[in-house]
Amino acid sequence: MNSEHKVTEKRRTASWLAGAILMLLGVSLGGGQSTHPSPLDGGAVGPPPTPNMQDETDPLVKTREATQARTYATDRQRKLLADADKLVELSNDLKTEVNKSTKNDLSLTVIKKASEIEKLAHEMKDRERY
């Protein structure tokens, strides 16, 4: 009986050791699935989600994104109005310069003003495109 007791004790120790190793590896012996992902089953490894982690369904995140979108739209509109005012100013300057010139003479100032207007108009168009 003494040798039988030693064998049983060795089996119990081996069984406990195998269970401890499997538990450390995250393998469930209960037949059910573990609620925590394991690296052995291809799950993500890392800390479980906490209430402080923000996701797309968080109302605070949605509110912040909406505020940022409104701020961006307001800034875009403000820039567009400033550029439109600048465009009007440049076109009035161009008209004044054209009125000063003769029909046979085109001044360098007229060409520069026209180029500035064209550049600003392209910038405004490209900005509004995106």
C-alpha cells in the first residue's frame, strides 16, 4: 500500500502541476469558453476594457466630435469670407488699374493683379473641393 500511495501522490502532484501550467497559459479545463481572450485561441492580449476607455458609442466622444466639426465649419466659413473680401478688393484694384491704362498699353500692375486674383480664386476652389 505504501508504493500505491506514492504512485497516487505522484499522479496528484502531476495532475496539479499540469492544471497550474494550463491555467497559466489560459486554457480552460471546464469545457466552457473563457470570458477573457487567450493568446492560444487567437484572442487579443491586453488589459480588459475599462469604463474610462473611450469608444465611438461614448456620448462624450460624439459631442466632442460634433463640436470639432462645427468649429472646423465655422473657421472654414470665416476663411472663405475673408478670401472673398480679398478677391473683391483685388478685382476693384484691377478695375482701377485697367481704367488708368490706354487701349494700346497694358501695365505690369494689371498683369500682377490679374495673377493674384487667379491664384486666390484657385486656392478658394481647391479648399472648398475638400
